[in-house]
Amino acid sequence: QVQLVESGGGLVQPGGSLRLSCVASGVTFRMYDMGWYRQAPGNQRELVAHITSGGSTTYVDSLKGRFTISRDNDKNTMYLQMNSLKPEDTAVYYCKAVPLWNPAGYWGQGTQVTVSS
């Protein structure tokens, strides 16, 4: 059974930083492409960043330079380092695991990030 558990969210002031983690179980983690998505109230879920099984990364253009995605295959964990946070980064952040044989992938339950003074 695939399980993805996000953590690291919380309340942070504008300009602050957070590091999100997504721990995967029930998967051969190194074989999965992984991604971070976010959904703000009233908005659709959107891609934040993506990392392939081989470690190649892509980002939404507007977030380049502030967010960094990474993975540690030994720990079955993906990370999202978020710096210079802005109020518009407030959202629930979700991780997604996508194997080649199941393009629909699997979702975590999400972690709330709130950027406010």
C-alpha cells in the first residue's frame, strides 16, 4: 500500500523559510518521479516543482530561485526548501508519486503553509 506523508508546514512570516518533507512507504521510491503541488483556497491545485527518478528537476517559472526540490532515495524522502516566502505562497502543499506504470500517481494528504505577519 502506497503511503505519502508530508510534514514541515506551518505559519511563517513573509521572507521566512520552511522545508517540507514527503516520506514515502510501500513504494520502490527510487523508481518514482515525484512532485510538489499546492492548492490555495478557491484555486485549482497547481504544480510547484517536479523531480524525476534520475534527479532532474523542473520548476514553475515564478518560483525559480526561491524553491528547491530534492530527494534522498536512501530515506524514501522528497524535500521542498522554500525561501523568501510570500503571502501568496499560502496553500496546502501536496506531494505526488508517479511510477511509469501508473501515470495517475499517488497523493499525500497535504500540509498547510501559511505566510502571514
